[in-house]
Amino acid sequence: MSLDRLLAPLTALTIAAIAISLSSLPALAKPKEPVPLKEAKFIIEHNATDHDTGFQGAVDSEGWDRLELIGPQGAVLHFEGRGALGELGLTELFFETVEPENKDVPIKELLADMPAGAYTYKGHAMIDGESTGELEGTAMFSHTIPNGPALLTPANGATVGIEGLVMSWGAVTQSLEGKPVKIIGYQLIVEKKGEPHPTMIGKWALSMHLPPSTLSMPIPRAFLEPRTKYVWEVLAIDESGNQTLSSGDFATE
């Protein structure tokens, strides 16, 4: 009898045994899909009054201890929580970069390292010491930057009464390059000049987001104090999220 004929039954038995063994194994679990971030944003902010430009980002989730922002050319930023707070987990994050003056770093040069396209936040979820998988969220980053709004009233440096003050500004319709833009809203900020409170997060300020059709807003009498200096700004927000602000100041009688 040839060796092939002797081995044939053994080979068939071996294959059958392997098949039975494999069929008894539990089904392999599919890898979990990353948990989507509740908010993932990355934008440009330009200051039309001070002529400087930088970047801002915002993230929101149920909890994380590590995040990385990855653009078309690779990773651009990394955050990591360590120690007791890292183990507890972080939820919201807002960051803002240095804003170099345009005369020192032209906008085109600044944007050369940040090409337009998808920027993805990837990270690790952490909620009260429990790892819950991976996180992911993508922001579409644009190079379209709107013009700054023209501030109309009050005039820059004016002294005004605390009754009946109305802030007003002109509509923005074009980008810095003179192309049409779609403004999705304006943000009005009125802030009392001076140092912030030593323990309170934030400043004494009024801030509101307004629809693109709103170009003026009365300021509540209760917010203003007599003989006080204020700064105010209006941000024009493009549909990409990029925003440009114009600022001025005034004082009350």
C-alpha cells in the first residue's frame, strides 16, 4: 500500500477534527465602533481691528482622558489627562491658539500648515475611572474668512447715556478675498473694562448669538453702570464656523 493511501484517512480525520473544534469556539466579537463626540469643531478666528489671526477648537463628550487632532498632513495637537482628574475624565474642551499679527505672520503663511479639509479628533473615553472605548469626531476646516462687521453705534470712544443704548453694525457679505460668504449669525459681546474677579471664571460681560438678520441690539439698563468704560465687539460667523471680529470702546456718563 502506498504512503499516500495510508495518510489519506488520517488527513480527512484531521480536517474533520479541526472543523469540529472551530465550530465549538465562541463567535469573535466585532470591534466596537468609536463613540461619536457630541461636538467637534475647529475654526479660524480673525481680528479685523487688531489685524491678527489664530485657531480655535471645541470638543464635548461624556468623558475622555486622551484626545488627538489629526489633519490632512497628520497630527497637529494632543491632549492627555493624567492623575486624579485624568482618571475621573474630562468632558468639554475649548482651546485657542496664539494669534500672531498679520504683519509678522501673513494669513497665507499661517494657513499653509493647516490645509483645508477634514480634521478628526480621536481619543480614549474615560468616565469616572472606567474605560468605555474609543472616541471620534470630525470637523470640516475651511479657509474662507469673512470680513469684519463695520461697527456703527456707538461711535468708537463715545460717551453715552445708560438709558436707551443701542449697539448696531453693518452686514457682512464678503470674505477677506472679496468673495461672497454666507453669514449664519453674529455674536455681540459687551464687556466692562478692568481686571477679572480673582476667583470667578469669566468677566463682567454681556454676550449673545444673534441671527444673521439682526444688525442691532438694545443693551439692558441693568447691565450698565454710570461713569464706566466698556469694550464691545461683534463677530461675523461664516457657515464654515470661521469668524471675524471688529471691536471698539465707549464710556457711560
